[in-house]
Amino acid sequence: MDWVRWHENYEASPSLKERLLVVREHLSRCFDLQPPGVFQVLSICAGDARDLIGLLATHSRKMDVKAYLVEDNAELAENGQRIIVEAGFEEQLQFVVADATISSTYLGLAPVDVVLMAGVLGNLRSEEVARLIDSLGSLCKRGGYVVWTRHRRLHDGLNQIALIRKLFSESDFEEILIEDTSDNGFTIGSHRYKGTGQVLRGGIKLFEFTGYDQI
């Protein structure tokens, strides 16, 4: 899969454009709920980070954000870093060019206050979705938030969305908001972690990225 070319679809696809806007709205609410001071954000499979870059341009808490953008495609990370520098956010946003599927990547970064998984769950098999959601307690602080997306139609989308919501509940996450894009193409969800947290250990495979191209 050519993920650099895939990201060019944001310029032409109304569905992806709307998903991007709704993701930013969910992130904005999570940022608004943070206590005063610096808070940390982790984006899993961050792409070129246009979701966070676009949000920070207007958000009142932009100077309080410290975000780690985990992306193993060096070209996407380079494209995103260029935009970050142009926007003046190099102190707030940091690319980590590494494998997002391995727990060792997150040592020293997590746990954080907000985890973003845009375009991730739709590229995982059901058992991998369960494994990743179960591990989020080691990436997210108690009281922290997770924002995720899933296509509603591709690869058994509606049943998978129901499973995702169930798995979050079973993993001590409280559902905050679930929204669909107007074309019914995507569901975007926000959850708050109520658990006591898990110890993040290195060398663990958190998920296997299948790459259905359905994100």
C-alpha cells in the first residue's frame, strides 16, 4: 500500500474531509477537558499528522500540547514535519519514526493524556482490535481519552464498530461520544479511561497491521 499516495485522497474525498473535521472536533473536546498546564498526546500510525496540525492552528490550548506522532513511513513523517515547521509547532509536535505495533516504541512516551487512533482499527482483524484496545491502559493515563475511527461499511464495519464499543467497555473505558459522518461512511468515537493503568513493558506486539485499505 502506497500510504503517501493514499493521504492525497484527503484533497478529493468529501468523506475523508468530513472524517478529518470530526476527528478534530473530538480532539478539541478532549483538549478542553484537560486541567491547566502541559498535557501529552500520542498519535498511533500518525500519517502526516494533519489532524493535529490543523487543530492546533486554532485551538486555545495549542501551547499546552506536547504530542508524539508515531509513524513508520519516513516520507509521510517528513511531509508532516515540513508542515509542522511551517506552522511553527515544532516545539509541540514531535514525529517518532518507528514501528507503531511494538510496545517498545512507546517506552518513554506513554502513558499520555490523549491517544489518537485515526485510521487504525479498520486495518486490523478482530483479534488484533481486541489486543490493541486491551493494551490501551498502558498507553493512556487514568482519566485520559482515546479517539478512534472506523469505516461503517467496509469489512463488516457495523458489527466491528459494535465490537469496538464493547471492547472499550470491558477494558475500563467510559464512552463519551459516538458520531457518524453525514455520508454514513465513518464512525468516530471518544472514550475516557477509568482504570488504574497497566505497566508498559517493552518487546510486546500490540497489534498486527493487516492493511485492508479500508480505514
